[in-house]
Amino acid sequence: MTAFVACLLGSFFLLPVIVFGGGEEEEQAVSGELNTGAVPAIYLQWVLKAGAMCDEIPAPLIAAQIEQESGWNPNAVSPAGAQGLSQFMPGTWPSYGRDDDGNDKTDPFDAGDAIMAQGRYDCAHADLMAGYLKKGLVRGPLIDLVLASYNAGAGAVLSAGGVPDNGETPNYVKVINALLAKYTKALEQSGAVPAGQRLAAPLREKALITSPYGGKRPSSAYGYHTGIDFGVGIHTPVHAADAGTVTFAGWNSAYGNRIVLRHAQRDGKSVETTYNHLFSLSVSKGDTVGVGQVIAATGNTGNSTGPHLHFEVKYGGQFTDPAPWIGLN
């Protein structure tokens, strides 16, 4: 897994490991671990293999993409002529298809061949889109660009400078991002804010606080660090700190993929929490969420130099230290 590098907004010292949760020890999910129960058993080994090809394309993403492409129908054929589980066009298939299942033929209707070809395509285009991003030729989250390339072609993404606004591709990307929660193994959700806390922690696994709230931050428009940075790997499930409504879920140039939740007022003052630099979003603006619900996966998007979660609390419209709200002091 990619090593954590501190957030641009944060400092570079490390504090002791903070373990969220308490009571009896619970099983910890691996970041981005596949929810195997959601995948048809006959395809499971191939989804896991394809999801291990490169760090940028995990198994849950492979599975979510297959559901959107074919609904797990190995014999699917689209009106445009796309074939099999992973819906390869005949002209594209020869570049990525191999006899992965060892039956002496390379066939988009063979599940193993199709899913492994999908992994190769996605990983190759992750490298391609990363290069475009570095050169400033495209904008947006890397995975959104990869998915858009799968749907519309790399040329269309490059011509549009990002996800093409063609009436189909943006929805394709949105649906797959929403499906990620279904195919990601989530840790147990408490359904309630722990006793003695005002909010639940946004993570359920061990996390380093790599940059606390406050202090002078020349790179911040506010002159200080507006939240807490937790050093965790990409694809770690992010949980809602309280029940509320999604008021923003999308891209911000500084925060990257970002979610803002509005919660019930406290002492007549508004309460909001924000979750930033995310890999993917599992909710949309206007959705209602419960305490502990998985709303996203951690990432390294926006003004960030390494995978982490930047978590903020706004009370009465003003940033405040999240630590006491989630029981850290």
C-alpha cells in the first residue's frame, strides 16, 4: 500500500496512534477489502485477481463496474455490440483479452478472460489518465477519469478535458461510485453516537493523527488547519459522524472529492461535518444518512500529497476542533 505522506494543509509530525472504538476487540476490515458476499461465487476469484493488478483499481471497483456494465450476465450483448461481463467492443478486445482461464481460447464471453481484461484496461488507463492529470490536460478524480475512459474512450476524455458531458458517461461514473459501498466490506456500524461523545468517529480502524486542528498554516485560506488529518490508506471506509443530510457531495479543487453533512442543531447552533480528499463517494446531495453509515472511501484527491482523511466540524458556521466532539480529549 502506498505510504502515507502528510497533507499539504497539515504539519509533518506524528502523534500517537489513536484507536477508535472500544469494548471487545472487533474484526478489522482491510482498506478496500471486497465484500465477497456481494459477488457471485463463480466470479469471485477473477474479481480478486483483477483487483490486485494495480493499487488504483481495487476489487470493489472491478465488481461495481461489472454490475453497471452487464448486471453479472456473462452472455450480455449491448445494442452497440459490446460483449460479455465486462462489455468489451470487438475492436478493443484484442488489445486486452488473453486466455486467462486456460481453455485455449481468448473470449470476451469467458468470465475469467473478460474480468482480467477489464483489470488490464482499467490499470493501463489509470496510468494514462495520471499522466494527463500531471500535464494539466484533464481535470477530476483519477478513478472518474478511468471509468469515463472505459465508457467513452480515452480520446473523448482528453478532448473534453475530463469526464465528457455526453448525457451518458457522467451517470455511468456516478452509478459505479455509488455501487462501491455495496462491494466494499464495511466494519460494523454502531447506529448511535457513543456515550460521552457529541459525534461518532469517522473511521473505524487504527489511524494516526498526522496533523491536529489549529496552529498557523500559511497554505490555508483560514490561516490555520481547519480540521484533523488521519493517516490511512486509500479505500478505507468513511462513516457518517452523526445522522444528517448531505448538503454537498462532489469535487472541490482544494478538498478533492468532498462530502458535507448537516446535522441537528446543538444549543441552537448549526452543526456540520465535512469529509475530504476522498477516493469515492457513496452518497449524493440531498441524501439522508444514519450514524455510522459508510458514505465514502478515503483517497488522495485535491490539495493533498498522500492518502488521508481531512475531517472537519463546523459549529454555528465556524470551524471548531473536532477532537473533543469525537472523544479524543
